Amino acid sequence: MTHEDVPDGWPVRITMTTTPTLLSRTAGLALIRDLGQRVLMREVPGLQSSAPYELPGGPAEAGESALDACRRHLADQTGRLVQPSALLLAHHIPLTGAETARHDFLFDCGQLQPDERWEPDAAGRWRWILLDDLRDLVEPVTEWRINLALDAVEGEPARYLTGVPDFPALSQA
């Protein structure tokens, strides 16, 4: 029956049923660096990869901003209260196949001062990684994002990225 088939004066009720589907995920990530050209990275337990480290932070909960998610995850993961400041980059990774689309926001969470110490925990989940060593320890997309974020720290404009470039296969030496 169409709308035109309903006699005048009859109430029209349209019922729609939908199945909720999570189509995207928002995350707040942190760039924390020291004076020794190192960035703080966290090990991902159980990751089946030769690149087991990623940026600190994590997904937002329903109704939570990426900035608040970054702050919350850093407190949960490190026990430290860190105040994210400038947005260094936003990265939209479109929906592909069964994967959920992602919106990652990378915030500047500061540089440690010479008198500050932030040692990796005893379990080894955290590690200061030299910028020159990133290629061996993180996914190519993570290295790319860190380098662009560092450009923003140095005064370049924040970037909006979409998609993931095809990174050349890394040669095995």
C-alpha cells in the first residue's frame, strides 16, 4: 500500500526497524616525546606482527570526544595525568570490507623536560623509541603519521589524512 492508497483521515503509521551497526570508531592518540629524539610507544599484547608498537591512547566511548579519550586512556594506561594540547593530525580510514571506519586524532602531549623521567614499566608495555628505529618497530602507517605529527610540532599546519597510502614493501636486509 502506498501513501496515496490510504483513505483521507486515516492515521498513517510508518514503522522502521534497523539493526544498530557500528560504522566508525573515533580514537584519541598521543604523541609524547623526549629531548633525545625518541617517542613513547606502547606494545600491543598479542599483536601478530613484526611491528608490535603503536601510539598511546585509544578509542572513545559513546559520547566521548577524541581529546577526552586520549586523556582517559593515558591515565588508564600510564597512571599519569597528561593534558593533550594541540591537534597534530586527524586521520580518516574509510570502511573496508568487514572493518570499521576509523577517525584517529593525534594530539601533542608534550615533550619531557631534562629533569623529567618517564621510564618504561617493568612489564615492558612502554618503550621510548628513537625516531630512526621506528621503521623496524611500528607499522608503516604509524611511522608516516608520527613524522607528519612531528612536522606539525615544528610549525607546519595540522594535517587531515584520508585513506592509507600503499607503502612499498620493506626490503629484508
